[in-house]
Amino acid sequence: MQPWRTYLTPALFVAPGFLIYTVFVLCPMVQAVLMSVFDYKVVAGAVSTFIGATNYIRAFHDEHLWLSLSNSGIYMLFTVPPQIALGLGVALLLQHKSPAQPFFRVLYYLPVVTSWVVVTLLFKYLFADRGLINYLLGLQVSWLSDRWTAMVAICALGVWKGIGWSMMIFIAALQGVPNSLIEAAKIDGAGPWQRFWSVTIPAIWPTMAFITIMLVIGGLNVFTSVQAMTDGAPGGSTDVVLTYMYRTTFSFLDFGYGSTIAVLLTLLVFALSAIQLRVFRNEATA
């Protein structure tokens, strides 16, 4: 009877969160998998036909899906490293107490808590044909009318909005670096750069792994900024996976194929997260 009571209290605390997770995450995931193997009909009275792996075969031959995936990869490639590097740089500057420290911490973190829609519309104005960017650079570039220049604007927004999040986590990690290790490195004659690479980086490596994995997941799941800034234009060339999935599902009402894209994206995120976790663990134990 005693062991049962030992597990009862933790179970009661975990139960509400697990229930919410089951209802809003696990159940939709299972539903998406089931819908992906049907020609799913949302019209009342229409019969959904079982088609097996047809949607998955279609996905592997869908050129626009591959284009969308490449755009998601480009976004991830050009937003994750800058967010890590700039976030760590700002954290190093703001980790020590000073009268201006709270102000700058709030200033850098403010974009994180600002609505995606609001900041996207702001950047859409900045990168407009007669926007501030063209005015400052003295250019006449139609940024949002070309795939590559539009991706520059989208990536710039992602980096600007994400630096504060990385910064705050890095600050917390840097405060946990033992001063004794830094002092010992100073006594051994290590300079600031040597102390950074030999003491600071190994100490915050688990935090670096966490931030990288979360940013990669966020990069693959980018949606609002692309949807509000370009809506996939021109001609769907700036679509990312989620905007293509959204249009397929809610504009074309192809819920079966939209669910297939969601399942494949979920598997890709899990695979990349597992690979990154293994790599970071191997680096930490090397």
C-alpha cells in the first residue's frame, strides 16, 4: 500500500498536464495519421475513401513540396546560426551588472514578446518598394516580388525577433559558469579568447544544444511571417512547408494530403532533433 501512495501524489500533479498534452497534441497527431491514408472529405454526407500510401507517394513526387522544404531549410540555415552567435554575443555583453543592464535586456527581449503579425507587417513596410530599406540604401529593389530577396526579408525578421530569446537563455547559462574555473584559467595564463573557448563554451554546451534544437524546430515550423509578408508570392515561390500545408488543407480542402505533409514534417523534426541530440552528446563526452 505504501508504494502506491508514493506514486499517487506525483501522478496527480502530472495528470492535468498529461491530459492537456493528450487532448491537444497526441490526439490530433493520431487523427492526422489516420486522415493521411484517406481521401478525406469534409463535406457533410460525403464518404472518405481509404487510399493507403497514395498521399505519401504523391508527396515524394510533389515538386512544390520540395520547393517549400528547400525554403524552410534556407530559412533555418540563415536564421539559426545568427541567432545563436548574436544571442551569445549580446549575453556576454549583458551578463555583468551595470546601471544600464536591465534597460538593454528589456530592449533586446522586446521583439520576442511582440506579436508575429505586428512585426511582420512592420518588416513588410520596411521592405516595400518605397520602404525605409530602399530609402536608406538608395536602391529601387522590389524585395517581396522575387523569391530570393523576399527570403532575405523573411530571414532578417526571423533573426531580429529571435536574438532576445537566445540571449536570455545564454545569460542564465553564463551565470552558472563557475568563477573558480575562470580564475584558474587566468592563473594558467589564458587570455580572454582562450578562456571563452576552453572554459565558457564547454560549460554552456548543454544550453547550446538546447537552443540549437529549439531553433531548428522553430525554423522548420515557420509560418506566420511568411504567410503575412508574402503569402507564398510570387507564384508560391516563397512558400515554406507550413504555408503550403495550410493552403492545401484550407484553400483546396485536401485534408488528406495536408495531413500527410504534417505527418512528414513531424517525422523530419523528430529525426533532426534526434541527430542533433546525439551529435551534441558525443561532443560533450569527447
